[in-house]
Amino acid sequence: MTNTLLRGLLLAAGVSVVAAVTAVVPASAASTPAAPPNAHVSADPFDVYGGHRITNGGTCTSGFVIDASTILTAGHCTMGGLNGWRWNTHRLGDITSYRFPGADWAKITLAPDAVPVSAVLVHGSLRPIHRFSDPALGESVCKTGATTGTTCGQVTALNVTINIGGQVVHGLAGTNLHAAPGDSG
């Protein structure tokens, strides 16, 4: 997804763009993992961050944290239902707002014991998210998905329109990243 589109989606979802970030990180950053300062280890409550498998009958991937009670995922993940999203054995929360088709975002309001961490899983380690930028043609990027893990490639096109299950989504960035069903988020 282009960050221009992301910025528009976040504004439409009522999210402050100043705090917006993307779970796609430059390829150069993917090779030097570092734990974010606000991460903690606990059995219950549990940390929530981008790039992790989430389930609700089907599988999607958590996007990034947008505030103290909300994380994003793909809007087309709503086709599996709005309620009862899970993070491993924990109840993650429910989708309370989304836009699909046209755009492709969904806000999951987190369960009370979910602790949001502004980070994304990259090659098995958490990387803090500090900022975002618009993609550029030829830029190296990485993504982390629940099915394929972390894969890297390049931005190959901008303002792409795609069809997801018969529904059209506009304004995305095209890449040559390897992705598969379940990586959406």
C-alpha cells in the first residue's frame, strides 16, 4: 500500500497521520534487528505488534499499532468476520471500523489485556517503528506476513489497482515481494 494511500486511509479512519507508520521497512533496516524500548515479556497481558499471525476462522497478519487501543490489519480480512480475533491463545479484539472495497484497511479495537507496541516483527526480531515515508519506484522494502515471514524486494509500480475476491482496491504500491494468503495485514 502506498503511504499516500495509507495516510488517506488513516485520516478516513480517524487516525492522526502524525503517529502513522507502516509495517514495511527498508531492506537495509531488516538486517539489523533491535528490540523497541517499550516491549516487555509477559504471559498475560500480552504484547501486540505488526507482522504477527492473527486468526478469526481464517488467517491475516497484524498491521501496525495506531494508538493505545487500536491496531490495523487489511480491510479484506473482514470477509472472515468482525469479532473474536485471536493472537495465539489470547483474545486480540474486534474489528470496529473498516473500509473495503475501494480501500483496504480495518481497525481492531484491542482487548483490555493486549499491550500495543510500536514495532514490527522482522526476521523473528522486533524492530521499532519511528516514521513512514511514501514509496519510490525501485526502493528496497521488506514485509512480514503470517504465511511467508519476512521477504524483501523492490517497489515496481505506484497507484496500482487490484481485485481481491471480486472487490476492487485502488492506490496501492506494486512490489516484487513474495507474499501468500494470510500475509495481508
